[in-house]
Amino acid sequence: MSVNDFLKKNLNIYHIVGMVLGVGLSMIYWVKAGQFSDNFLKKSPVLMAIWGILIGYVLCDLVFNSQKRKEDENKRQEQE
């Protein structure tokens, strides 16, 4: 399996939207409160951006995969 196949399988448009929203919201947080913190994660904008990317990806993945599962279950119930 190549890297391109892996990315095509695991990176959809909603993942990209979630990552962009995560970065945007984490940067807003950093500007408002994080830069004045003593925590090493909150103090660095790069680490906050990485954190935002990860959280955005995971949250969008959970939301959209749960919706797909519900749709699949509804289709199975209709077929029975």
C-alpha cells in the first residue's frame, strides 16, 4: 500500500474541513489566552496548531462515521 492509497482512503473533504477549523479555533484560543499560559502546549503556536489539526480530524471522523453507520443500519432494516 502506497502513501497515496492511504491518503485517498483516510483523508476526505470533511477531514480537511475539520483540520482547518481545528487550526483556526486553536489559533484564536492561542491569541486570546494561550500565549500568556505557563503550559508548554498552550505557549507554542506550532503545538497548538498541531493539537487543533488532530482534534479537528478526530472529531469530524467520529461524527461522519457515526452518521454513515446509522445510514447503513437503516438500509439493512429496510431490506429485511
